[in-house]
Amino acid sequence: MDITTLIPAYKPKYIRELLGCLRHQTHPSKRILISDDSPGGEFRQALMSEAHQALRQRLNIEVIEGPRQGAYANVKHLIRQWNGSSELVHLLFDDDVIYPEFYQRHLVTHASAELSCSISRRWTANETGLPLVVGLPVPPQVAQHPNRLLMLDSDVVFMTTVAKCENWFGEFSNAVLRASSCELLLRPELGGVSYAGIWDLGFFVNASLHGPIGFIQDHLGFFRVGGSGNSADRNGPFMKGAFLGYTALAMGAHRLGRLSREQLLACYRVIGPSLQLDYAGQADMQEFLRILPALAGEEPGAEERFIQAWTEFQTTHRF
């Protein structure tokens, strides 16, 4: 099986680390397709500079222009350009790092079963790449399991993530997707409800409906916190969208019969106070601060109000 690496590029700051981790894979990807979404093509200029010539050697790199319409628009642009040209796909964001055996381990995992995707554990690291104590909230029954590879069905995925309003899987950078699942990236919705804003977890739970997820217990990369990433701006639209995306994901899961009424209401009761704590003074969150208690209280029309407000939020912020 072949892997294509898709890189939605914006920040040239970490190019050396990015090229280095791709160049030193024990089983390199067949093709690296980069969509440059940076202002003025800064990423392409840095990538093709003489300073990075040695690191580019033996890497099959192709650079295309990005749409410059937001981060997820760039992801969809890459998926369309890739167009099913390999059996497996890896979406690698430009500030994340994968370790040398990443592709080899994921290939072995996909060879073992017909999976929708594979996910490996990762470290959380600071700006310099130093692993931090804080990590993902992996459920104890998973973290303490003796097997290094677990096959997770949709019931396990929904009950340990959506039902608990937690993402212990991580992001696209620590996952390899089967080609047949990639169509889901172009229509991020569950039960007719858009989960834009929490694209990664939304994709994983959606993909689990189409095939099991192979979970690799070993840490095969790291996610960089801080700096200039979207996750660093807690008051920015992307972090707000992640909170609201949990609401949408729970609503869609309930519509599909994957969450009970009691579990759905429990999610609303977790999300509502979190919004109040973080965004009580934010003008664009006031309607949601009113809607979440209404959802938790099962007020008539509350679901329709949320979907309307959520649609307007996505349109305003170009999700």
C-alpha cells in the first residue's frame, strides 16, 4: 500500500523539522503534496531555498497554490487535488512532527484489517519539541491494555469521545486515512448536523461508522502547543468553534441513535458551563450562552435555534 502525505502549509517556521521527519522515515511516503496557503507564497519560497536543498533530496514533493480561504478549505483543496491517487492518506500539519517509524507502523496496521483509519498516540510538546507532562486523556482501559494495537468499533469510539465531550485521539497529523474514508472530509456532518470546528474528532467518529479504527498504542509523533497556532488563541473563532462543534457532534450522534437522550443532555450540561466560564464576555457567544441551557432544559425550538446560530457562526468565520 502507498501513502500520500498532504500538507496544508501556512507557517514556514518549522520547515526544517517538517522536511527532516519526512526524509528520515523508515518507509517514506510515495508522494508529498503541499498546498501553500501562506501570504505571498512565503512557504514555497522558504521550502525551495538553497538552505533546504539537502533536506528536499529524495523527497517526491509537489507544491500547489492554496485557496487562502481558511485552514479547512486548504484541507479540502488538498483532498480534491489528491483525488484518490493512493490507498492511504496522511494529513500532516506544518508544525507537527512524526517519528521515523510512523509510516511503517501505520502501514502494518492497515495491512492487518480493512480499517477506516489508523491513529497513533502522540506526545504534547512545547515550541522547541520538548515533550510535556500534559497529554491526551486516553481512557485507562485503553492506556493500560496489554495489546499494542487495538481495533475500535463505532460503539467504543462514540462512548469514549462524544458521550464524554473528550477527544483522546488527537488530530489528523497522528492518523493515516484509508482512501475510501476521505470523502467524509469534504462533508463534515453527522446526522445532518455540521461538526465544522471540530473537524478531526468529527471525522474520526464519522469514519468509525464505515469501518473500525486501528489504534496504535505507541507515541509516534508530537503535537506542538503554544506559538502562533489556532489552538494558541483561546478567544479566536477556531477554539470557539471547537466548543460549539462538540454540541453539534452530540446532536448529530443522538439523531443517528448513537447517544441516548440522557447522554445528549449530559453533554449539553458539560458544554454550557464551559462556554460560560470561558466566553461570558464575548459578544459573538452570547446567543450560544442562552441556547445551551435551553438545550439542556429541552425547551421547544432550542435545537433549531442552535443550528441557525451555528450556521451563521460558520458563515461569518468561513469554516
